[in-house]
Amino acid sequence: MDEHPPETLRDVEHELTALLRRGRSLSWEVAREVHPNLDPNAYGLLLWLRRADESRLTDLAGRLGVSKGTLSRQINALEALGLVRREPDPDDRRAWRLSLTGEGQRRFDAARSSRLAEFRRILESWPRRDVEDFGRLLARFNDALD
């Protein structure tokens, strides 16, 4: 495999840092759209629950790279807001199954719709192939992080 020149890696670091900074800001905005009292860090959790429909707490904690205790506190807050429900896992009485409530799905989908409209606006001048490549490369990078 080719060795990557230091300046190339510095460029990647710079652009990734800028993206993450903007992403945090966007997460604050989108979280407020979902619910005024939603912790911005919980948006990613809602995204995974929306994608999976249902997930075990331990599986979700592993996927998100957080401790079960941290995730449990976030889930408690989301339950209190009426966005998430936690039910005993019928296959393992020690485990919990998590899912969005109807209200959680409705609020998440509305906020996500406005977020996707913003992505559409940003990427509208890009060729379709570039957008596909961008998504593929981001997924590859994220997979490498796991």
C-alpha cells in the first residue's frame, strides 16, 4: 500500500475537523427541531433507532461506541421526553429493546426532512456520481473507524 504524504494527511485532518465542527452545530439545530429539551448528542441515537426500528441497548451502545451506563442515561432522558420506549426483550429478560415512539418517529422524520433538504441544497450542483462517491467514501471511512 502507498504511504500517504504528511501534507495529505494534514489536509484530511483539517477538512474532517471542519466537518465535525459544522456537524456539531447542525446537531444542535436539528436536536432543537426534534424537541426543545433534546440533548444534541442524542440525535445520532435517534437516527440509529429510526434506521433499525428496534435495537437492544447493549447492541446500540456497542454500535455508538458508548458505555451502557451513558446510553441508559440518554435513553432515560428520551423516554421522559416521550420520544423513545424501552421494553423488556422477550428473548433475554436481562436485556431491553429500544424503539422510537410514534411521537418520536414523527418529530425525528420532520427534523430529518429539513436536514435532507439542506443537504440537497448544498449538493445540488454536484454531479450525481460525485455525491454517490462521497457517500461511499464516508461509509468506508466510518467502517474503518469501527
